[in-house]
Amino acid sequence: MRTRPTLSATNLASAHHLGCDLYLHHAYHGAETHRNRLSAPSALSKAQFARGNDWELTLFRWLDEEGLLLTVHSSTLEADDIYEIIQFDERDHFFVAGLSFWPPKDALAAEFLKAGTDPVAFGLAKPDLVEIRRGQDGTIIWTVIDAKASQAMKTSHLVQIYFYTTCLSLLLSQPFRSSGKAAIWLPPPGHFLSFQPSLEHIKIVDLHLLSDSLKTFLYHRLPKILSLPRDKVKWHFNPLCRTCPFEPECRARAIREQTLGSMPNISLYQATVLESVLVISRDHQIEPRPEPITDIEDLHILFADRPKLSVLERAFPSTLRKSKRILGLPNRSNDKHVSFSPNVEATRTNSIKVTNRRNSTCPRSEDIAVVLSLIQDPASRSLVHYAFSVFSTLPALQSFKPVWGEGNDLVPALASLIRTIMNLRSVSDPAPRTQFYVFSFAEHSLLQRHLIETALTSGPLNVALQADIRLCIGALSEGASLLSTAFQPLVLSGALLDFLGKKGARKKAELQMCLGRLGLSSEGTVEQLRLRITEEIERLKRDGGRLTAGSSRMELGQLPRVVVVAREVERLLALPIPGYWDLPECASSLLSQNPECPSDDDIFFDHKEGRSIQVKIGLQKRNWCIHEVIRNLRVRVASATTGHPELLVNEARVLSAEFMDICRQEHLRKLFFMQQVCRIYFRRVVYLPQKLQFEVLAKLTELWRSRIDGCPDAPVLEYQINKPSGTTATSVEHCFRLVSGALDMPSDKDRAFFDYLLAEDCDDTVVVDNDDFGQSSVPVEALFDDLGVSGLVFPLNKYTCSKWNEQHPIVQKNLLVADLRNIDIQDHATIVTLQTWGSFSMKLVHGRRYRLSPRFVDFNLAKILSTLLELDLRLGSDISAVPKVPFLQLITNPRLLAFDKEASDISQTILKTEPKIQSLFRELHELGSDAAGALMLKSSQRRASQRFLSQRLTVIWGPPGTGKTYTIALSLLRLFDIQSRLQSGHGKVVFITAMTHAAIDACLTKLSQLIEHYRAIPNLSTTWLDKIKIEHVVKGNDHTGPAPGFDFVYAGTVYQLYNFSKRRSFEVDCVIIDEAGQLSLGLAALVLRSLLPGGRILISGDHEQLAPILTAQYPRLKSRLFGSILDCLMDLSRSSQDENDTRTLTRSSSPTEFSETASSQISTIVQLTENFRSVLRFVHGP
């Protein structure tokens, strides 16, 4: 029997999950004061543990049914035992479960000796699975796999499987051989009891990538941690500690020693930042302190010492700025006043402090507050119980009783409440303002997931439930996850839809269709129809608080549909609670009457015990406590800011559930919604080598939050002088000295984007005061409406200046739009040159300081939305009209697009002509013509060319150096050549586009080179080349349209080609997209809108390179809409493969293997296999 202390693989994994060295020390040596009374796991923890066990049982059962499982029932095994068990099984591939063995003590001791550290004793090892594969030479290749009921692979998982692999590597000798990999087997999305496990969900890790860091931890750091005295071991009490069995001891120690963990919700990273500040402060201490002081007291003294703090801010600006943000201090503070951190002071004085930060996500008041409590079963991740309570001053709702029930009943109950509230709008003046609340992020995620899952699982025949879920989603849901459903609600109250009412943009029939979809009358003249649409958009924005100029209900930033109370309490109040807090601790701290607030664990325990009445009572108590916390929060914030600017800058909105079903076709509607939630935006795209994507809502939220806080990270500039600008005779540039912050000079400074806002920094607030709006003090940037001018070119002209006049009057008076023109160093000072635009009322004053903050700029969002709507209107309600819309056919049924029967006869004629051209150049090349050799296609290139000549859709893909651009250019020239030979006439128009100018230039260069090769061959007829005009479209609005009698090739970005075709009103015969792995479907629509119904499409690129950077999590749909256009087509090709194809853990994911399967399934896709880039060139240099 082993009596000495040991560590298990689970201990190592838990330590990495907690990020705590002290956990390892406690687990190995035992806790100091709680050896026999560790905290017992809660009911929720037990349920989470049960989920892991259920997943293992489900996985083992599936493997057994598939004939892939070998279960070992013995206790501990030695190496010989393992060998005999595996040899007894005759299968070449299987998984072993139930292996348990003692880590090889002597072999591990030798490894510790090599590292120069003391050995560590380890407990019994029990990997979930070991995959076995027999090699042809008799070797047994093994791989450790652990089953984890998580949604993603974590660092703690890697530590565990690395340890098992290390032990088995030292234990097993020939014929065993490690695969060099390990894996985590995750459950399928959703509830794994509803879906079978799959080899697809095995997440493989190459251990060579982990070896250095984990080997250092195992043989160096771990022994040193265990050898330290307990008080020298690194630790930090934080929210992760709630699952630790040693939590009670650490909580008491944090309070006793006043460590950083005595403040709530300080993460491990934040603690590292604050520790760095303390080290810096102590290193700069002039006189040593007679006695050591606590971390909390040290922080208090540091931020009270303005001279010392100023020195440290100049020496360590980034670290001090981060620490201020963590501690709730303003980044820029008045030197005359001492700043104290509310977080530090709350802990020092054991009292609640108000954080002096404005807040735009928690309303300061509402007429109706709806508080929801949701209980989830961690084992199934499903909603099991809910309750919602209504708190209102309205007589019609004062008698509303709390509603509770089981999870399946939530949607109808919520829908009934939402209808009741919305019906009050017609009988109340003004309409009642409503806000929904949950306490935790977990509840918010559960609510959103439950609504979406209900939408996905409810049948179309259940009309009542469909109406209920539509109403709930419209009122309470937001985000990209809604793309998996058929319901996409209005985004930003219609603020992105101004293009619908743009003058001259649509014909009368299109306007009438739009009005019909909006549920409005379609009678009247074109101007009346347009104005009706504009008025409807304005109504939506007004109801949603999105209007600015003179609006009495202007919303700053964006209020969430469902407010998470815990987040707002943390933002606004500093509670004297160590480590972390939940609702019971929060309520106990805030509410004087000390209510009995049940914890989530208490309610879940009652649920598991079947005590429904106790669950109901507990949920209702919980709702009451949440509402009391909200009320107390507002009282404390209002009391602390009496006579000062209000911190809560928004009021609740009128409840609405608006849908903008302006696009009816499912794929186009999802793309339309996606473009508003997430846009691929190319700032300064002329010179950027790859795309920069950000989410519109996420970016705007980031800007709004920064502006509400007074733009704390904005560079501060001191005005020096103005000088004439070289751009126009009347423009003026202004010179500033950079006081603080950092600026980067854009590479394309000749292009003026005016993507900054300039405001005076003497005070970060302005007063907005009128009788309707009330009084609120906010920075002027917070009043700026980005969306109103995001697509306008500055300086504004007489046609667009009206948009500036719609900005808030204070914005027009106190803010300038600025463009960064130059950054220079003069006399040890950084001089920043800006060009500004704005109202004449704001004058720059010498010596005054101004701050420079970014604004949201997007010139193309309206173009994409307008294009998607145009395609949808073109389709109308006739499903059979899909072939008339090539873009829609491309994303719904590309095979049908590729094999167009109407084009088959012409294709056969073209294919008969193509071999003659290839043979001609081959013969000429054999006679010594180098030019002819350059016009010959290699084998795979020719297959791609033939596909392009014979089909309407061709996809060419291959790694760098395989000649994709060359194949595109030569295939296009062969098409023109063949059409000339067949005397099919001229007048064809081709678009060539790519995401970057470099790729476009490469296509144009290659075309020019090949044309020169054609002309260099003596006696070769090239009169058809004289009929081809190749033009680079740089400014689409100014470019001359195609003339009759010639073939035209226009190359340019999707934006310029869109402007060009829109301005000149013509259609094209062929669209070629190079580097298509970088181009999203939404952007591709800009050029594909111009394609004739029978036109050709050629897509070229490498889906393994330069894919769009998607920061949001998008649902997996049958048609992949959320990547590049190349991703969409490649994904459709993969889905055509046999889904039951069994792939092993060591399967290849190389492009070659894919080509043998996918390309054969979808003949539209051709892989180029010849590579013309010499490996030796990269190894030895040129």
C-alpha cells in the first residue's frame, strides 16, 4: 500500500485549470487547517461530473456497437500484461478502455535526475481510451485519448493526456511505439444522448508541439513548487477557486493577509498586472518601510501619491493604464485631485463603493421590469425550470403574479407576457418602457440557446409555437447564433437600412415590393413610395432610440435586450467580498434586511430531489432579490452622484419585436442579417495584403463603451499651429504635439478617410440639458452617430452635408472629423498633422489639449445590403426563377449551375476546338518556339481550362506555385480564341476581381505577358487579339462603359466593379474571382449581380490560405454562408462525399487526399498539382 503523498493526472489537470501552484502543494502535502474537512462538491458540481460519466458510457457503448472496443476488467497492469491483452485481440484497429497502471517510478526518477530535481510520486494512471493500430511490420502503434464532456479542448486536458503518454512511453517497449500524438474526444454539438459519437469529434494534438513546455513543467517547475514552504507558493484567490476543494482555507487567508484576492473578480491575468505594478512601486520606493504592508494597503498608498504615480506612468505607461482600468480608476485624472480606487477602498474599509464610471447598458429606470430566473441541468445542459416576475408601477400589471414552470413551457409563457406588454402600447401614453433582466451570464446564454433550440426543433405545423418563438426571438434575442434559425430580427432598430429610401436607387416596382414586405401601402408615385419607406425606417429608429438630432429619447450606445445584472453590479459597485460573489453574497452585501436568497445549488438540489414547491418558492425569492439588487444599485449610484453627472445615461426602451424580413429567400435573408451583424471591412484596402474583419456591432459596442468612459485610451494632442494643405487651395492642416498615447501612420496617407474624431480634452463631459431628455453629462464623442455618416466621403459636399446636420447639436458645435496626414519628430517632440472638417463654431486654440479617437467607417455595407435585396427582388416569389439569379444558384445548387443543359451543345463545340490549339502550340514548341511553350498548359492546368471552357462554373484550387493565375489568364485567352474561330462574334464582357490590388495586378500582368507570347509567334493569326480591350477599373464611377464590336476584360476590386456596372447599367458574360479564399459571399455578390443568367463563373484560390478571419461563432448550416466564396463551394463538395466514410485518428488531412475524393465527386472542382516553385530556391536562396 502506498502511504506517501502522490499526485494524479487529474491533480495536474486541475492545477492548470485553476492556474494555481498552491493547489498542487495542497494536493501533495495536504491543506494546512482543513485536512479532514475539505469542501464537499455541490449538487451542480455532481451533475457536471455525472455529465462526464454519461459521455464516457455513451462513447464506450458506441465503440462497442461498432466493434472497436476492448474493455479491460483487471485492476493494475504491468507492461507484460498490457502486451498480452493487446496481442490476444486480432483486430488491426481498436480502442482499449479500462487500462490502469502505476507510473514507472524508476524511469520517472531517472528523468527527474537528468533535470536535477527531486522525484515526485504519482498515483494510479487511468486513461479513458488507448487507440491501438497494428503496423505492417508488427509494431503496435498506440495513442492516448481522453473523453471530455466539454465544448472545446482545454489546456488542462492537454496536461492530462501528456502525462499519460509520458508514463506509457516509459513503461512500454518494443513492439509498442507511440504515434507521437494524443487526443481529446469531445461530444457532438447539442446533447450527446441525442446524437451518436463520431470520429470527427476527436481533437488530435501533436505532442511535439507541447513537449517543451509540459516537460519543463513536469520535471522542473513541479518539483520546485512542491519543495517550497507553503507561504512561498504562488496563489491568487479568484472566481476559478469556487470549484476548488481547498477554497475555504484560501478565502480565509485572502481576508487575513489582504491580498489582491481579497478584492472580488480579479482574474489571474489581472492579478499578474497588479503584481507587476506593486513590484515596480516597491522598486521605486525611496525610503524602505519599517514593516511590510499588505497588497491592498500598498495599492492605496501608491495611487494616493500623485508625484510618484506620475513618474511611474511616464516610465511604464501600458502597465499603469491596465492597472487603472482593473481598479476602476480613470486613465486620465486631474493632477490637483487624489484618485482612490473604489475596489481597493471597498476592501480596506469593508464598505460598498460606487465606481465612478458612466454606464450605457443598465437603464436608470423603466416602467416594467421583468426578472427571469433559469435553472439548467449541467448533465444535459438543458433548461429544467424557469420563473419570471413582473415589477411595475402600471395598474394593469401590479397584480401580475409570478409565473414558473418546466423548461419546455418557457416560450409560450414568455410570448404571452410579451403580448400583454405590447398591447399596453396602444392604451398608454407614453408607451411603457420595458427591460428584461437575468442575473448571470450563464442564464443569459441559457435563455438564448433555449430560444434557438426551440426554433430549430419546433415543427412548421405547430403554428402557435412558431408564432410564440418568433415573438420571443424578436424581443429578446440577438447575435450571430440566430442565423441557424428562420428568424432574423431587426438590427440596431433599422439604423443600417437607410439605403432603402435612397433617392433614385429603385424603380417603382421594386419600391412597391419593398413596401409590401414592410406591410405598408404600395399606392402612389415613386416619390411617395420612397418617402413612405423613409418614414417607416425613421419610425423604427425613433422607437429604438437611434435618432440623434433633437431626439428626446436618444439612446447612447445600445441597451441589451436582456440585461445581465451581475455584470452591471460589477461595473458600478465595488463590493467588499473576497474572490468572487454570486447572488446570495451580492444580496447579503447590498440589502440591509438580509433576505434569505437561495443559491443556484439550493434550487437545483430541490429539483433533483423532486421538491417542485420548494423550487417554485426558491425561484420566486430569487427574482425578488434580483429586483431588490437592481433597485439598491440605482439608489446607491444616484446618492453617490448627487450634484454630479449621472452615471446611468440611458432609460429603458419601449418593448418591440420587429423583424426586417425585407429579403424573403432564406439564404439571402441570412446573408442580409449577417452583413449587419458581421462585416468584412477593408480599411485602406489599396495596400493591405490581407483582409481585416471585425463585427459591426462588436466594433460599435467597443467604441460606445470607450466614449462613455471619455475615450481613456485616446492619444492626447496639444495644438500648435495651422498651415495650408497641399490637397486643395482652401483646405488647412493643423499641427499638434503628441502629449500621450500612440498613433500609427497609415501607409496610404494620400487617401483621406477622416476616420478620427477630435474633441477638446479639458473636460471629458458636456452637458445635455433639455426638458424632455433630462440632464445627463456625457463626453461629446458619445453623442456622435457613426452610422449616419459611416459611408460618406469627407469633406462633405452640398448633397451630403445634410447628414452632418442630423448629428446632435452638441456634436456639431464641439467635435471635428479628422484625418491623420503626417507624424514627424521635431526637437524631441512628436508632431502630428491633421486635416479636419466640421462646423465653423469649433475653433482650435493654441496650447489647448485635444483627444483623438476612432470612428466607424464603412463605405460598402450599404452596397452589399442593397445588392442582396436587389437579387431577392429579382427572384420575387417565383422559386423557378433561381436559374435567373446566378449568385443564388451558386450558393444553393452549384452542381445545377455547373452542368447547364442549355450550354451543353456550345460546350461540346468548344471542347472539340481546344485540342487543336493545344496541339498547335506543342508542335510549335517542339520546333523551338519558346513563346509557344509558354502558351501550353500542363496536365492539371489543362483539365481546369477545359472545365472552364465547357461549364458555367469552375473552381480551381491548389497551393502556391501551381500556376492558378497563369491558368486563369490563358484559359480566358483560349476562350476568346475559340469564339473567334467559331465566329461567334464579339461584344463579350469579362470581370476579373480579387480582394487585393496585388492579385488584380498579377492577373493583368499575366494577361499582358501571354498576349505578347501570342504576338511573338510568326504567322500566327492574332487579329482576334485586336478586338480585346483589357482595362483596369480604378474609379468605377468615372470609367467608360463597353463599346460595341469589342470584347472587354475589366479588372478591379469588387467595389469598383460594382460602382462601374451600376453606373453604366450593363451585364457581363463571365466573372473570374482570383484568391477567392479571401472574398466573402457578401462581397462576391457585388460582382455576381452583374452576371447574365447564362454567364460563366471561375473561382480560383487556396482554401488553406488567407481565409477570412471570423471572430464570431457562426452556426453550421447545410450551405456554408459565413466564410469565403471558395469555402462555400469546397464545403459543398465535402458534404457530397460519403458521410459514413470511416476515418481513423491518424487520417491524413493533406490537400492530396482531399483531391482524390472531393474532386472526383464534384467535377466542377479541379486541383492544380504541378508546382513551379523550386524547393531548392527556398533552401539555398536565389
